[in-house]
Amino acid sequence: MILLWFIVILLAGGVLAWMVGHWSALASRWIALAAVCADFVLGLVTWVQSTSRVSLLEQPAWIRQLEWSWMPQFGIHFHLALDGLSLLLIMLTFLLGVMSVLASWSEIQEGVGFFHLNLLWVLAGIVGVFLAVDLFLFYFAWELMLVPMYFLIAIWGHERRVYAAVKFFIFTQLSGLLMLIAILALYFSHHQVTGIYTFEYADLLGSSLSPSSAMWIMLGFFVAFAVKLPMFPLHTWLPDAHTEAPTAGSVVLAGLLLKTGAYGMLRFVVPLFPEAARSASPVILVLAVIGILYGAILAFAQTDLKRLVAYTSVSHLGFVLLGIFTWNRLALQGAVITIICHGISTGSLFVLVGALQERLHTREIDRMGGLWQTLPRLSGSGLYFALASMGLPGLGDFVGEFLILLGVYQRSRVLTVIAAIGILASTFYALKFVQYAFHGPNTHEWRLPDLSLREGIIVAPMVVVLLWLGLYPQPVLNTFRPAMEALEQHAAVTMQALRR
Amino acid sequence: MNAADLFALLPLLLTAGTAVLVMLAIAIVRNHALSLWITLVGLAASFASLWPIERLLPRQITVLLILDRYSVFYFGLILAATFVVSLLCYGYLKIHAERREELYVLLTVAALGSMVLVASSHFVSFFLGLEILSVALYGLAAYLATYRRSVEAGIKYLILAGSSSAFLLFGMALIYAQLGTMELARIATLVTTIPNNPLILVGLVLIITGIGFKLGVVPFHLWTPDVYQGASAPVTAFIATVSKGAIFALLLRYFYSSGAQSIRPVFVVFAIVAIASMIVGNLLALLQNNVKRILAYSSIAHMGYLLVAFEAGGSMASRAIAFYLVAYFITTLGAFGVITVLSDTERDADALVDYRGLFWRRPVLASIFTVMLLSLAGIPLTAGFLAKFYVVAAGVSGAAWVLVFVLVTSSVIGLFYYLRVLVTMYTRTSDVFPSQPAFHPAGAVLISLTVLLVWLGVYPAVLLDLVRTVLPISGG
């Protein structure tokens, strides 16, 4: 039941915030905050309970699940399930959710109620994606996150918001529909073999497909996730959407929406089609490495701070893709850690850039400089997250990328070397960000208020979490280890079924 | 024909009776509200009569009509849609027309024609039903005789529908000449014995042409945008839903039960029509600045989507079509309902600029329109999503890959114009607008349509059970 509450609280909180928003903007903000916080606390409780449980070696390794009949005519169930991986991701969702509600406290002044409706519904869709283990429900949630996100960008975005919103919507919708076709193809071919109509994830695992149809169906899923991730040639929606979105939108996009793509790869693409994924992996790995370098280089070339941060996502998510398709223990652990840390560090960077924009009314790096004198706390946190983003040892991102590189090394040395250059390149953009924005003489003579208490409350937990993940990531690794082992085992079982 | 047969015809008789009753009432006293009430009660009674006749199904009544669960399902859909349209008309006519009452006569007659169509099992009843529907529609389209566009729409529809009927008759004549029968069941058995007879093929293609005109699929779509734009908003809603839905139900019954759909050339013709409709409908909608025209082109595309399921064949396809039509009916009625409510005495609110900042002026109405547009675009939480899902599933199960891919890509093109309308509604404007009437009688209808749409989008199990029984093959 608790799984349903995660979603219902967000949906209901959103509607309530909308209705109250007609009378009082402030009440609407508080309701939204309360809803997300409630979910966060619920998530924490679930996490604590799950660690005290003895990890059973049953398959699949769900901590909690909820299954209701939904459309029995199609074999569709309302089936939510939580394992260590989804637990971490929904915790990230709630954490960033709190952050984005707080980050829009002063930025959003018009249509406050409707804004929070969209924000909470997007979060609900994301939680649904992380929890759904019925492929139809998954697709349902996948599509559900789009519309509110579209509104967030199109209504409260910056200058070219409509263009960016439409582009975002079209990219994800087209790729989503391709995934729908793939889901249906899997559904019908499963029926052909077994005579059972089902969208159930656990049943479809190990479904035997001919190699060529497995490849096509895998590609259908892959494209949808690769657009979200985003993988190198499919990334063009990302800089626009991230740049034009309001701060909360950018945080949710970079911190969470991209992660749904990575999650889909981990949960569905490889376990369902291990053989096809393996034969496609050389191409995918190369594209991932190209993405790492390309994102880093383009980030360096940007003068718009938000665009700069946006391109770093392309680079970091390239690492995640590399880790997932290397598919060994180390690389997978690294990928999950990177997913979480990237969410936090990039989310925080977007909050800081948003705070800068609120004060300076520009995102152009040329108009900044010397801000450290007037904004010491903001600049200090900017430096911290920039360092995290470039992979400074001691902070979470380093652990993730290091583990990925270790894993990839076992597979291909050449790719490891090139990907490591990507880390080097990240130093350039991170330092450029810090150097040009915060250091140097204050030539424009900015006199500005420093981080407020509210902004401090947003940033401080992120600082702590990144440090924790960088120094002692073991609890997190323990949380998702059973889940990852289960996934690896699924892939192995499916592979065996195919060989038979 | 015996008493049980007559009893089984109750829905048709009640609808016909309603038309006569409204006409008589007008002769005695002209009262708008009274006419509406008679219509509503008559339609509701006809709808209610669907339950008692259920135990008599399936039943062949003379050679002309077949009453089975398929026809009863579509009876229900037609009656419910007509009911909603009448309600929409009431508020609209109050401010627009001087002679208001006759519209309800035309509306019920058109509903009757549609019902005959979905129950027809003979070329004669097919043609009769079609003409009853069409003649009523000429009157409906041109009903606001003082508006130039309305008359233009009526005449355009008259000429094109007239010529399409001619095609249809010629096609029927050719098939009759070859097979010597006009009964659907006998045609079905005979057609398989002489598969590639040229005269039959020509006849089929001519019938397809006639039906294509009525459905407004490419390349027979030219009338659609003009008539949609010219006719008054509630009438357009009727044309878009009842008229097209009934013809599609008929198409399905004729081509499935006669096995003509699986004849190769016919299959290819429909595939081309489907692809052309999806692509042309969605592309041309991009160029429009008039909401009614956008919806017209969007309906062309939707007919194309339906044809994808039609082409896939099998029982899944007919269920998918039934489900899709329900979702499409609700959505289209809702969308045109919003236009109706927004329209003032001068003209229909069909220009895109009329919708600028609507959300900030009239949030409820804009939210309803948003849900309708999202449903047309096939976004979750609306029935349109499940309908599209069902159609794609039917296509995939029939391995109609090309059609499914065209559906997917063209529906993404379709997103552009739905989003365009959405963006317009959510744009902030500083313009001052004249205050609008706070309550419109159609408001309650629109809200219930929205609730229904979302309910079906979230928990469709009831409707899914219902459409399971809807099979176009007689005796099924």
C-alpha cells in the first residue's frame, strides 16, 4: 500500500495546491512542500525498514509490492514493486522534489497553484516510472510525466520556452511511441510462445524471441530510453529544454527525467534482451564515449550558464550509459552511484544558476565575474558543486565515475582511456564556470544579496549528501546490491533460455 | 414480421416517434424548451429500450435489418451522442437562431438514419439509412440560414454527398448485376466463389468511394474543413461523431462479414487511404489558424487511425474500433462543446486568437478543452490514450507494421497543432475581455464528458468488457 501512497500523496497534493492557489499562493507552496516532504519521510521509513530486513534470496528481490487487477481483458495489472534500485531513485526524486519546490519559492510568481500541480504531477509520473513492473503501467507513467513537464517549460520558462517545450515533447513522444510498439510486439510474441497475454515484467523476462525480433524490440525500448538519457546523437532536445525551463523544471529534468532513461536501460533493456543488448553494445559503448567527450567540449564552449550545465549532463550520462552496457558488477555499481550523484550535483548547480539569474537577470557568463566578493556563500557552493561535477575525489561523482572506469577497463582499455579524457575535459568546463563567474575582478560592480536562509536550506543537504556518498557510499551500495544482483541474474537466465 | 420483431425495433420506432412528436408539437405551440424536452425524453426512452430488447438478440428482421449486440452497441452510442448534441444546441440556438425548434426534428431524423445504417444488412437499408441521415444533415449544416458560411457549408455538403451517393448506387448496381443479390449474407458467400471478378472489384471500389466521402478520408476529404467551419459548432459535433461513427460501423460490418476486406486490391486501397489520411490530415492541420478547421483535419487523421485497426483485421480490430469510437465521440463532443460555449452572437469562437489566454480567463473551460485535446493527441489519463493504445495493439497483432509506423509518426506531427492550441490557451495576455456569462447550460454536459473521459482513461475495464461483445459478424 505504501507504494500507492507515494504516488497518491503527490497527485492529491498537486490538486489541492492548485485549488488553494486561487486564494493564496503561499498556502499553495506550503501544501506542495508538505506533500513532497511527507513522501520523503515515508521513503526514509521504508528505507530504514528495508535495511533491517534479512535480505532473502528470493526472486525477484522486491522489498515491497502491490498488485491489483486493472484491465484483465489485456492481462494488465496495476503492479508496483520496489527494490533497492527503485528505492534509491524515488528517494532521489523526493529529495530533488523538495529542492525544486523550495527553489521556485520566489522565482514563480504567476499561476502558482497550477505550477505546483504540474510540478507534483511530474514527480508522481517519475515515481510511477520507477515503481511500475507492468509494462503497460510503465508506459502509462512514462507518458504521464510528459504533459506536466511540457507545461512547466511552456508556461514558466524563459525566452524561447515554447520552442523548447515543443521540441522536448515531440522527441520524447515519438520515441515513447516506438517503445509502445516494442512493448506490444513483445506482448504478442510472448503470447505466441506461451499462449498467455501478459504485460508483467517478471513473466516477460526469459521470454524466448528469435534473435532478429529481439534486436528490433530491444531497439524500440532503447530509442525511448536513449532519447531521455540522452545518448549522443539524440540529445539535441536537452540543451534547449534545460535552458528554457524554470529552475525547478531544470532540476527535475536533469536530476530525474534523464534518470528514467538510465533506469529503463537497467531495468528493461538489458534484462529483457541480454543477447541483443550484448551484440549492440560495441556501437552503444562508442556512442557513449563520444557523448562523454562531445558533452564536455560543448559545455566548455557555452557562455550561457544554464546551457553549460545542461551539456555537462550529456557528458555525465554518457558515463552512465557506458557503465550500463559494460554490464559487469563494478560498472553497474558505478552507473547507479553516478545516477544519484549527478542528480544531486547538477540539480544543485541548476538551483545556483537559477539563484544567480534571479539576482543578475542574466545567465551570460560574460556579464559575471568577481561575484565571490559580493556573494561568498553562493560562490562557495558553486565551487563545491563544480568540483563535484568534475569528479574531485572525496565527493560522490568521483566514486561513480571511478567505478565505471574500473569496470570498463575489464572490457576495453581503449574506451577506458578515451572516457578518462572526458574526466579531464570536465575540469575545463568546471573551472571555466568557477573562474569566469566567481573569480576575477568585479568589473560590473555587482552588489547583491547572498544566499538566503531558504536557499541555504536547499543547498546544505546536497553538500552533505555528496560528501557522504564520496566518503562512505557503502550503505547506498548495500541498498541496491540485491536489486542489481537480481537484474544480472535475470539477464543471465534470459540468456540461458535463449541458448536452449 | 411478428410482434417480437416489432418489439425488437423499439429503439428505432421510438426515435422516429420522437421526430414526429416534436414536429407535431411545433405545429401546436412553438416552444424551444418543450421541443428540447420532448427530444431528450424520446432519446432517453429509446436508449432505455436497448435493455429489454437484449434478450431477443441476435435477430434478423426482414432481409433489411439485423439487430445484434453490434447494432445495439452503436445504437447506444448514437443516441447518447445525439442527446449531448441536443443539449449543446439549446444554449447555442437561444442566442443564434429565430426558428429554433425544427433543429431537433432534423437531429432525431439524422439519428434515426444512423441507426438504420448500423443495423443494415441489405443494400436497400444501407442506402435508405444513408439518405435519411444525409438529407437531415443538409438541413442541419445550413440551419443558420442568415449566416453566409452556414449556407455555403450546407450547399457544399449537399453537392458532394449527392455525388457520393451516386457513386455508391453505381457500385451497388454493379455488384447486384454480378451476384444477383443485395443481401449482405448472400453476398458474403458468393463473393468468395468468384474472388477476382473485375466488375465486383469496381463495384467495391465505387462503394468505398461513397463511404470515403462520408468519412471524409483522403482523397475524399475536401468538404470536411469547409463544412466543419461553416456549420454551427453543435451541428459540426454531430457530423463529426454520429454521422462518421455510424458510417464506420457500417463499413466494418459490410467489409468484415462479406470478407471483402481481405481481398487483396481492397486491402491495398484501404491501406493507401489510411496512410494518406493520417499524413495529409495531420500535415494540413499544421497550416490552419482556425480551431474548427484544425479539428476537421484532425478528424481526417483519426479516421485514418481507425482504418489502421480496420486493416489489421480480426476480432481485436473490431473491439479496438468500438473502443476508439467511444473515446472519439466523447472527445469530439467535448471539444466542439467548448467551442459552442465560447461562441457569441456574432460568430463561432473558432479563430485561434479567441483562445489566447483562455486558461487565465476561464480556467474550467480551458481545462476541459485541454483534456479533450490531450485525449485527441492520445496522452494518458484520457480515454484517447487507451484508444490509441488499443488501435496500435490491433495493428501490431495483425503485423501491419507499415501502417503502425505511419500512425506513430503522423500522430507525432499531430502533436504540433494540439500543442499549438494548448500553448495559445496558456499564453498570458494583458488584453481586457468582455465579461462572459458565468453559467452556460452546456457546462454541466461538458464537465460530465470530461469526467467520463478521464474515468475511461483510468479505469476502462467496464467499457472493455462491453466492447468484447461487439462483433460485426452476424450471429456473433
